[in-house]
Amino acid sequence: MKNLLKELNLNPPYYNTSSGQEHWTGQGKKTVVIKSPVDDNTIGSIQLTDKKSYEAIVETANSAFKIWKAMPAPQRGEIVRQFGDALRKEKENLGKLVSYEMGKSLQEGYGEVQEMIDICDFAVGLSRQLYGLQMHSERPNHRMFEQWHPLGIVGIISAFNFPVAVWAWNAALAWVCGNVCIWKPSEKTPFSAIACQEIFKNILKQNNLPEGISNLVIGDSEIGKLMASDQNIALVSATGSTRMGKDVAETVGKRLGKSILELGGNNAIIVTEEADLNVAIPAIVFGAVGTAGQRCTTTRRLIVHKSRYQDLLEKLKEAYKQLNIGDPLNETNHVGPLIDTDAVKAYLKTIEEAQNQGGQLVYGNKVLEGEAFKSNCYVTPTIIEANINMEIVKHETFAPILYVFPYDTLKEAIAIQNNVPQGLSSAIFSQNMQHVETFLSNSGSDCGIANVNIGTSGAEIGGAFGGEKETGGGRESGSDSWKAYMRRQTCTINYGKGAQLAQGIIFNV
Ligand code: UN1
């Protein structure tokens, strides 16, 4: 798998045609080499963005904002529509690049590009629906309403597991709302980001718009810190670990900036006595092993009614045996590699720790070696019988490890499900209406996402995406998430002849 960027028909400087080696320059002193977790081959090198070039980018973004915000929102929507069309054309190449750079299965690579296309469509419609409310004023001959204005520069920090889709959730909305963006992708998956940025830059060029509407900075956490502390960045939308999110929240909070946080998950599925296992099992397996367990929505815990426990465990083992692990670009494989060898270490350490804490290994715990595995990042999805006293089940490890718990009453199942610091996604499999409604009631799941007879991952873009507790409380993507990318202005107009104060206050001069 070579020259993926060239296949995308994009122009230099982001690949160097003379040496045939992809290279991107952010002007900094440090250069990093990007290797694919699929086969350990070099994709290219990245010269990281330094402080000076970051500052120049902020300046470019600020001047682009003046032009972009002056355009009517539906015209901005038209630019996003063109971007969505360009993504449709490039879906195959881009999907392959995402899959090769990140290691997710090709189907999921395509799915990620589709998620970008979908959010573009959503944003185009939204560009004509940035509604404010109108209220009745308490004073005669007065009109009161609210309107929404863009914020300025939106900083987007995205993670390696969704190298492009989560950026698009943020960027497409931010753009139609009139903002310009500075994107810091994960330094583990920069080439997918570079490709998207270049595709959008071409659209801007074709429309005679300034490039500064969309900007890319590639660097380590230092660049993230610069963005978080920079008054120029009105909103920082960050996806990643809870630890990173706390740092961003603190730094942005100190300057009273805005943030959207989409942090760790520790998602559970409850399987009740009336669950249809034909529906539940494929959802559990996809939720637990999809993206090799590296989604924030990955199913990490399975809470099963004791009457179904043994049967489900057996069926699950059978399903895990059917999984093909290997090169994610080969479509017969379900599971690709983990992102790097550090992730493999974390997988092994977590399984060992779980066993030390009383967990029983049911399946997995293997790093795969041999001809078929061209890097040291392939592992077997793992199932562990767990108990509620195990501390480790409260932690998110970005690997395909599924903890299984038996339960007796639904109340107990919900308590187990909620008894973790994170609150992103949750699901129940049941044909019993009372159980389903209890799970959805305010004494049910405490998560931002609660699904019925659907797994924890694979959310559609139309809903607001995000979670509670240590997941950070942010909402992105659909519903009214756009409001976070704008500032609300309440306006009251007096079209009468006299001056009147609210609350009936008399003040004669
Ligand atoms: C993430 O893992 O950061 O719901 C996002 C899902 C995807 C997005 C996951 N649509 O699994």
C-alpha cells in the first residue's frame, strides 16, 4: 500500500514528488516519521508545526474570518456542499488511507468517510436553519428576540481512532455557523488529516475564498497547550483521553474560553432475560471488537441476566472464534491492528491486572505473530469474566477487552452499568417494555447515549453525540449541537414613542 496521497490526486507540498516520499512541513525543527500499524511501513514524514508558524496560522485564520463571516450562512453551506461532493468522489481512496494509517477495517474506513459526507449534508441544511427564538416583551411596542453569531476561530483537537470523521463533525458545523477552524489532528494519523485539508483547500481555491478558513497544525501536546491557552481561539473542541480533557478544560476555563469535551467512555450493554440473542450477539461483537476496541463508544462491559449468562458466554466464544484478524485492507478481515506497540503493552498489562484482581480469562490474551501479521500490533479480542469489586473495570483501555458480569435484578444491572466514572454510551437488549423504559428513565442509564436493541457504538450523525461525567459533557454533531459554535445575542427593540423600563420601574428625568 503505497502513494495513497498521490492516488488522491492532490498536489505538493504535502508529498514530495522528487523523492516519491510523502512529506509535510509545519516549519518546525522536529520531524517525525509516520508508520502504518498495518505493516510497519513508512507512510511519510511530518515536520511538526512550531510556535512561530502556529502564530502565523492564527493570523491567517483571523483575517479569513472577516471574509467568511460576512458571507450569508446558506452561501457558506454551499461551500460545505461542494466539500461533501468532493468527499463522495474520494470515498474509496480516502477510506483506504484512513484504514491504512489508523488500522481500522476497510469497511470502517469507508464508514468514516461516509460519516463526513453525512455531516456535510446535515450542515448544508443547517445553514438555512440557524434559528433564534422570538419572545413576547413585557413592554408595549417592544419586540424581543435572539440571534446567533459566529464565534471566530474554532480549535479542533482530534484523536487517532477517528482520524477524520470527528473533525468533520466539528468543522462542517463550525463553518456553516461562520467560524474558521484550526485543526490539530493526532500526530499518529496526520496524513488522513492532510488529505482532507487539501481537498477542502481545493474547494476554497475554486471559490476564490481564503485558505485560512481551514487550517492544519500538526504537533505534540505542546501545540494543544498553545491552542488551549490562546485567547484567539474562541472555542476548543477536544476529543481524547479524560486526562487530556481535564488539562484543556482547566486551561480554557482559566481564560473563560469555551470548550466542547468528548473524552473517555466505558460503555456497557445490559442483556436481560427477554433479550433476543440473534440481535444482541452481532451488536456485542461489533461493539467490542470493531476498530480493535479503540472507539470511545466501544463496548467494554457486558452485564447479563444470570438466566442467559452461560448460554450467551458460549455463543460469544463461538462468535469470537469466527473473527478474522489481519490486514484491515483485506475485506475478509474483521479486526485490524492496534495503533502501536504501546497500545499492545496496555492491552497485555490490563489483562494481567484484571486476572490479578480476580477476573477469569475466557478468550484471547494473545499477541499475534507470523506471516499474516506484518507488524507487532495485532492482538486477539479478549473476553474476561469479571466481578464488581474489580477496580480495573472502571478504567478505559483502548483495546478489545470485554468484561462480562452476571446480574440478578434490573436495578442491580443498572447500578453496575452506572458505577464507572465515564458516561458516554450504553445499551439494553430486551423485548420487555418495562425493562426498556426503566433503562431509559431518569433512574436508568446515566450516559449521554442510551440505545435499545442496538450496540453502544456506531451512532448516527443526526443525534447529539457526547457523554456525561468524565466523558466531559460536550455534545457534537447533530440535533442542536451547532449552538455551541455560536454566540447568542438577545435583542430588544422599542418601536414605540415613550421610554419604558422593564419590571415597571419608574425613573423620571
Ligand atoms: C469516537 O470513538 O471518538 O458512534 C467517536 C461511533 C462513531 C463515533 C465514535 N460514530 O462509534
